Amino acid sequence: MSASRLSEAAAVAVARDVLAGEERVWIVGGAVRDALLGREVLDVDLAVEPGTEERYARAVARACGGAAFPLSEEFGTWRAVAPRNAWHLDVTRLRGETIEEDLGGRDFTINAIAAPLAGPDGELVDPTGGRRDLEAGVVRAVSERSFADDPLRILRAARFASTLGFEIEPGTIALGRAEASRAGEPAGERQLAELRHLLAGRDPARGIELLDALDALPAALPEIALLRGVGQNPNHHLDVFGHTLEVLRQAVAVQADLDRFAGEAADGARELLAEPLADEFTRAVAMRLGALLHDVGKPATRGEHSGYVTFIGHDRVGARIAGELLRRLKASRALTRYVQGLVRHHLHLGFLVHERPLSRRAIYDYLARCGDVAPDVTLLTVADRLSARGSGAVAAPEMIEAHLKLVREVMPAALDWHRQGPPDLPLRGDELAAELGIEEGSELGRLIAELRAAVYTGEATSREDVVALGRDLLERAPEDAE
């Protein structure tokens, strides 16, 4: 196991050049860990003598043509950011008199390894056996106070284990369980960042399972803990908790095999999922968050009718619960709206399977209902359907295959809707109102919605067509009311 990748990192190269004469500067944390694992190193943390952090960060920023700013007054951290956010370098004052004391206060042994910035890559400071645990694939707390000092580390333990494919050693599990009731105490934005990293990893469902094994779900994600033991109808082979984890696994699989699931729209789907969304989430990672939350409304809506389990309205209730959860985690409005959209609309496409092939109007109605999340929620429905493998009719192989065909049919149009938005009318709303002799208001709004559908389907293509169809719709309105 080699740390040679440290030298390949641009942030390290700039820092070594700028701080060449400084001896008490160490590369610490994730950069050393990832270099030892042979992973790409982009962002770097430096531990420095107290009082030098601002000066060093500004020097690195000047050298690369980037910017420097304070990141945390509490921890004495400054950040230097390269142009176009290619990488960043955080400079933090030592927590203790020596680098060994600093490392002894960190979370896990695999993150408590330092490399002198001025020394060769193989010269490591490893007082807690982090290199040994990296080789063994183990997440081990640095000390018995690791979780007591910062309960966010409970989420971090699950995150590192699931992302790296490691095991949490038994003593660390016991320490985590002892502090599990405090897992929801850290600031919401810190919890959200850990959840983002966990969801972005290679096995986010295992990360949630590990949080459960640490007894942390009731405090950190109580909405998910409530899903356990909620039985479903014969279309499902798992309770809501197990189904949710399976949907999360399938969402990862769908994103990795878009050629199969998106068909001719695969390239567009890949571009869509790579888009930044909000709070440092890409749409791909935010979609995984939607998968985790898509059924949170089921416990509150479970009912039985003639012995058949139902969850009427769980999409609407779930969207409200997801919004409350994300507000607790201090998520942005953009991320909250996106996830709520996925939860609110994840059932619609399944109702259209029996209407295949869809008319142009049916596609329009689906896209108009789902809005900007239409392509994302369409992909999410694949994960949802593949995760329902019960004995009911909806779970039959032919029904699942019909749903997958419907997804490939709808995806090109959904991506076009995302890129271009709903169709524009060839005249403004006030102009249409004047042509039709009506006041602006709800009636005009309903007309515009119908006329946009007509433009989308090709029924109306010109200004004259739209006005004529508008008049016809107004004349038919009294008949429809009867």
C-alpha cells in the first residue's frame, strides 16, 4: 500500500512549492487515506502551526490563481480554492502541541495518518495504527471518546464503511451504540453533508443498514426507522423498510446501466444525472435521496380494505414528511422541492402501463404533472418496480417488463421537457385574453393549460390556431359543466 498518489494531487504540488521552507506542515485525513488506498486525491487538508493558517491558505490561493477564505473560526480553518473549483485545500491549526496529539483527537484510525508536506510520500505519522486498519478494511474509533466528543461521527462511521467497503469493528459499534441517541444532535447541515457522502458512495443501502446496526436511525432519520415492520400487500415481498433499502440499491443499479433502462435516451439521462442540483448534490445523488424517502408516507396512511393493505395518499403525505425532514437538515429550497417532487410523483407512471402506447396527449399530461423532475422520477419508478417482487398481479414479470418499455418510451420526451420546459403559446396570456374577450384569471389559466397541450400534440401550431381553439373551448365549457 503506497502513498505515491499524494504527489500526483495538484493541491499537494502547489502547497509543496509555496510552502517549501516550512517544516511543521502535515497532510492529514482523507487525502492520506485515499492515497494509501490508491484512490484519486483531489482535495487536501493541512495541519499547521496555530496562527499560520490564513497566511498559508492565501499563499496557496495566490499561487494557483484561486481564492482563499475562512471556513471555520471554531477550528481555525481557512480554505484555498483553485479556479473553476478544480480542487480545494483546507488549512487548519494543530489541535494539540504535536501532530501526534492532533491525530489522537480525530475520529477513526484510518483518518488519523499524517504525511509531512516537505517529506517523501512514504514518511508517515501513524500513532493509532491507521495503516494497519486500512489494510484490514476496518473502521475503528481512535479513542473511547470519539463519538462522545462528536456524535456526527456515528453517521461518518456508517458512511466510511459503506463507501470503502469496510467493516466497523465490534468495539467501535459498541461505542457508537452508547451514543446513538445523540446522532440527531449535530447541526442539520452537517448531518445533510454526511448523508450526501453516504448516498454518493458505492453502497448507500448498506450505509443505512449500518446506521441501523449502530441503533442510530431513530435519532438521525426517525422517518426511516418508522418504516420497519410496516407490512405491505401481495405485490411486495418485503416490509416498507426492506423495500426502501431495495429501491435504493436498485436506483444505484439503474444509474449504472442507463443503456438498458433509458434506451435511446441513455446519453441524455447520463448528462441529466451529472448536473449539479443544490447543496453539493448532483441530480444522481439527490435521486438516491428520493429513493430513500419515496415511501415515508406509508406508515401514516396504511389501511386495510377487505383484508387488502393500502396506502392511499402516501405520495402526498410522504412529500410533506420529506419536506419536514429536509428542513430539519437545513436543506435548500431547491433540494427540498426536488425530493418532494420525486416522492409526490413516483406513482403516476405506473398507472399508465395499461394505456401503452401512450398518446401524445397522455405524455403531455404526465410531463406537465411531474414538471422538472419528470425524467428523474421516471428513472426512479424503474427502481421501485424492480423492488416489488411479490406474488400480486402488479409484480408479475410481464407487468414489470411493460413498465420498463413504458420508461424507455417516455424518457426522450421527459428529457426534452427538462431541457426546454413546457411548450410556449405563440401569443402572451394577456393577448389571448383580449382576443377571446375574457378577463385574466383562473378561467384563462385553465385555457392556457389546455392550449399548451394542443401545441404539444400539434393540434394547434399558429397564433390563429390557438385563438380559434380557445374560442371553441370557451363555447364548449357550459356543455362540459352540464
